[in-house]
Amino acid sequence: GYAMTRLIGYCGVACDRCPAYQATLKGDEAALEAIATEWSSGDRDLSLEEVRCYGCHAGDAYTAAFCTECDVRRCAGTHGFGTCAECRDYPCAKLDAAHEASPEARRLLDDLQGKGPAAPTP
């Protein structure tokens, strides 16, 4: 199915379309450095190592630093779900910030749960 052909994070974010994931797979250190600079904020300066990421389902040592701190990832992982669409409490408040930042992630989970239109072919 659709989910098996894509790398989808617990919250529905398409990890395979993330620039950090793509740069990590390519071993593109310059791109990772640029992403770290772009994603840094006044609260937090990210290093190249903190944005290196093999996707949400990878172990903490292989996932971007802010993803290891993600409540959604922790919750879904604890329950053994591939995505939050598998949870009987979906959608829940833990997803609000992620889905505000990425409405596409919400649509993808709705599609996986059968609440939305059929997902397009990637």
C-alpha cells in the first residue's frame, strides 16, 4: 500500500521528502550544515550532527535531535504504532503543533486511517 512505499513519520510527516533525511542519505555534509543553520533559532543553535537523520523510525542515535525529543514519536513508539493513524485516540492534542506546521501530515494520516480521500501515488 501507500504507506509501505513511503517513509512516513509517526505524525504523518513524509520523512523521505525532508531535506535533512535526503542530505543524510546522500552523505552531503555541506547541505546538512546549511540545514542546521537554517533550522537554528534564537533558542537553539543546531549542529550538523543534530540534523543528521535517517527518519523518525530510526533509533535515537540516527534521528535528528529535535525528533528524539518529540512527544508524538515517544507516544507512538511506546504503543508500537507505525503512525498515529493506528491509534484509537487519533487525532489527539499531541499532534496539533506538528499538523499546524504541516497540514499535509494531517491529510496523510487521515488518508491512512480511511477518513480522507485516497492517497495519490507517490
